[in-house]
Amino acid sequence: MEQICAALEPQFPCRETAITTLGELIGDCEEAYPPVIYVFGHSGTGKTTLINSFLKQCQKQQKVRIAQLNAIECYTTKIMIENVLDSLAVQQSPADNMLEFVEQLRCLHTAETHGFLIAIDNAERLRDMDANVLPVLMRLQQITSLNVCVLLLSQLPFEKYYNKTGLSEIITLHLGQYNKAETLRILSTDFDQVRQQLLQQQSQEQQQQQRLDICEAAMTPDFYNNYLNLFLSVFYKACRDVPELRLTARKCFGIYMEPVLDGSVECADVSRLWRHIAGPLRAALTQIYMRIEKPLLGETVMEDQSVRKLAQSLELPYYGKYLLIAAFLASHNSAKQDKRLFVKHHGKQRKRMQTVNARAKNAEKMSTTLGPKSFSIDRLLAIFYAILDEKVGLTCNLLSQISTLVHLKLLSFVSGEQNIMDGSAKLQCTVGLEFVLYIGKVVGFNVRQYLCDFM
């Protein structure tokens, strides 16, 4: 167990507790495995990568057979069974149902192996298969009399799996979202790779020896950590998906380094570097998850074309487009202004000096550049019905489109992900102004008319 934990802890910083727990449960092949381990947590918390790496270490250092599969790819019972049997090297006739699957597992020769580990990602899809699939997998050790452990990976808590027949209690392992300090620690592990890539890029350019010397002197761990602190001050509230943050941080670092390489800004002058990078970071925040391939600093024509192309290629339902617009308005308008913006007869508003001064905003203080704010489901639906001309009932189909927007990363949960129906969930809109403007043009809706920044 110690060897497995020692090999994995450097690869997965801030997951030492989870690795130790897994090591105590399945790290020792001489002891009996637990029948089932349920690993759950939000996307981007390292569930799949950690479990797959742990199983490979067990296979490498112990006589253990492993099977790794995704329930989305194995969308039928037969496909799932065949994948498990092939991975466990079971040379038997094809199995069509769970009964034949269990019979073939019973015929396994356990003299050459100490155990079997089966990991199933997106395990919530098992609920859509035959009714006996999930109960059999959870009792596979008892039914087959083998030292087998089934690891189920999902974003949902196990309470969502209970059915009329009931399921046995299992061991659960929760991988929570990383806090800001942990995210900074994880992103800082990319320093050597980012430094090597930047030095290689500068060395390939001709007559750039001075820039190369500056790059070698300035690229220190403290300098990179200062950049990451600035980066997370903009991104952490809106996105906690570590792979997405890592990708965006690398893309923006070249812009952060440019004035240092030109010699116009000292590497220790954090305030000037912040003023240089603040705009590009906010621009990148509006395009997170979208994979728009464009320079963050450069021709705005190319930027507009990329955003327009993405908005036109997004095939959302008609009401889904209005829900996205309503979500953007809820994220970038104050709740106090909803009555004035969306109610026709809201009464007159007195013009005070405080109101006039508050509207004299510069670009840095506009809501559309400061980033999205959270909103409730009730407020989202209220704005949706206010901007929609026709009358639409509140149906399951309409509510399911909110889940679709979340699945497409156009909306993200801030809190209360499991409480959508009671209205206590908090969401954020992750798309930018230009993207929503093009969506508004598609449905013939003037988005600027309902934004406080443009009134």
C-alpha cells in the first residue's frame, strides 16, 4: 500500500487523504476487498484520473486484474458485460445477461490473481439499464465468491440511486471541489512545463537573444505564482474546473509575459502587470468552456467571427435560447433593477445625483466586464416569462432545458445543485456579452435594452 500511495501522491496534489483511504480499502491485495466503493464529486475534481491511475498501480505492483469502462460508452447491458469480461481476460462464450455474466465469473481461476477491480465511470447511467444490473454489481462479491470490488464513479450522491426494491449500504468516498489555495498549488505544478515551453518558443525566434535572457531570469516559481494569484482572483468564483482553469491559465500567460519580454515592465512590478492582463483575463472569462481558438489580444474582427460562428452553430431549442438570454440578464443585472427593467408600469424613478454618478461607470466597473453573479431558479424563470412575448406553461420540458444549458457549460451551479426543484439552487451564466448578443439576434431580441450598463 505504501508503494502505491507514494507513487500517486506526487501526481495528485491535495488528494493525499483520498489516496490513503483507497490504499486502506483496496491497496492490500492480501485482505478481502469491500464489495463496492462509491466515489462521487463534481466534474474536474479528478475522480476518473485518480481511480484509473490507482487501479493501474495495483495491477502493476500486485497480481490484480482490472476492468475500466464508461457507462456512457457501454450503453447496454450486453456491451457492458462484454467489456468487463474482455478486460478481465475471461475466455468464455459471449454473455447476454447478468446471469450468464455471473456464471462466467464463477469459472475464473483465482490461483494466478489476488483479486479483481472493476471501475465504472458515469455510474448514474446504470439506472437506465436492466433493473437487475445495479443490484448484481453491488453484490458481485457475494454472488461469485471472488475477491472482487466494484468502484462506481459519479457526480451524484448515492441517495439518488435508491429504488423501490432498495439497495445495500456501501462505502462512499467524496472528492470535494478544490479551494483556492489547493487550486493554486495544483496549477503551480505546471511551472516547469510552462517555463520550458516559453524558453523553447523564444529560442526558435531569430535575433531574440535579449528576450531569451529576460525569460530565463524572470521565469521563477514566485513570478508564476504571482500570475496565478491574479488569474484566480478573476476566474475562481466563476469556474472551479481544474482542467479548464489549467488550459486557460496557460493561454493567458503569454500575454502576461509580453511586456516583461519587451522590457517595458519589470517582472517585480505586479500592479502594472495586473493593469496589462486584467482586460484579457476578463475577455477569457466570457469564453471559458467554449474552446474559441483566437488570440486574446489581436484583431477584434477575428474575435467577432469566432463568437458568431460558435453562436450560429449552437443548436438550442427556441425557449432554450430565451432561457440563456434570461440567465445572462440575471447574472449581469442587479436584482433591485428587475422591476424597472422588466415590468411595464413600474412607476417613475427620481433622478438623484447618486443615481447619475452611479451610471457614469467606466469600462472596468461595468457589470458585463466584472463577471457573472449568481441567481436563483425563480429569478431566472421570472425574467424568462417577462422577456417572452407568448404565454408558456411551466412544464418538465422547460425545466429540462435548464439542465441542458448546465450540461453544455453555458450555465454553472454555484450552490444547491441537488435542490433544483425547490428553487434554492444558485446558477451563473458563463457566456459573454458578444455571444448573447448573437443569440438575441437569432430570436429577434434586443439584449442591450435590458442591461443596466447600457441604460
